[in-house]
Amino acid sequence: MQPLRYSINITLDGCVDHRAGVPDEEMHRHHGRNIEQADALLLGRVTYQMMEEAWRPVAETGKRPDWMPAWMEPFAHTIHAAKKYVVSGTLERVDWNAELVRGDLREAVQRLKQQPGKGISVGGVTLPLALAELGLIDEYEFVVHPRIAGHGPTLLSGLSKHVDLKLVDRREFGSGMVAMRYVPKG
């Protein structure tokens, strides 16, 4: 069975707003390697559309917008090439190497996990909350940024039960970010 791995950038005060972090080259290479080591990405509608808007044009045209440094371009190509499963009840269709996931979330994700492979990566905020509630996440990775955001959204806000975790890996970046990987205890 493939593991489902959740990875998210987070500030010291728990904010998971993608605009609150401190992007750097080392962090983007790290996230790119995570994507390369998975067979697919599992994304909710909002994360899918946000990622597609930011990265797809760069990968397809080779033209970077003014806000994007050159070191972000390899990440664009990595996420562009990845197989994507999109959980959405509102989208009629997806492309960008993507397939819609409909119906019962637990059953759909368990079917994906039962396929042979190296693993599935999940990102975002809302979908991982639902997956954590269902006990479907096999690994959690938090890339903690040395910043206090002072606002939300916050990590897994609204989770109805504790998820006890065991630290299995820790990596420090030159910027002061720390990537910590956990697995559920028990």
C-alpha cells in the first residue's frame, strides 16, 4: 500500500497561508524532491487551481513572471510533470495531467493508496484536514519557517481529535527553516 504524505509550509505561530512563508531556493528544491519521490499529488480544488495558475504557464512557455526568481523554475517543471488527483465537487473537468476524484473521500483515497507505487503527496489546508480526520495520512511533514505571521489560517484548524505523532526525520535549512517529518504513533 502506498503511503499518503502530507507536506506543508508553516510559520512558528501555525499559519499555513502560502503567502506567509519565506520562499527560498533550498526549500523549493526540497519540495521538488518530495514531488519527484511520489507517484502522484492529491490536491483539493483551491490548491490545484492555485498551483496550476502559478506553475503551469512557466513550465509550458518557459517564461517566468516578474515576481519569480530563476531558481523557482525547476519546481515549476517538477510539479507540471507530476500526476495529479483533484478532489472537487464543483469542478466539471481538469487537465494539467490531472484526474478528478469524486464520491466518498475515504473510499477514493483508499483505492489510490492500494495501487502499487512509492507514495502520494498531499498539500493544502482543507483537504488534509478531512484526510487527518479520517486517519488516512501516513506521514506529516512540516516545513517550519522562522517567521511569526500573526494571522491564519492555522494548521489543521478544527481537527476534532488529537493525532499523536513520532518524529522520524529532521532537516535544517541554511535559512533557519526546519523540515520535520512525523508518522502517527501506534
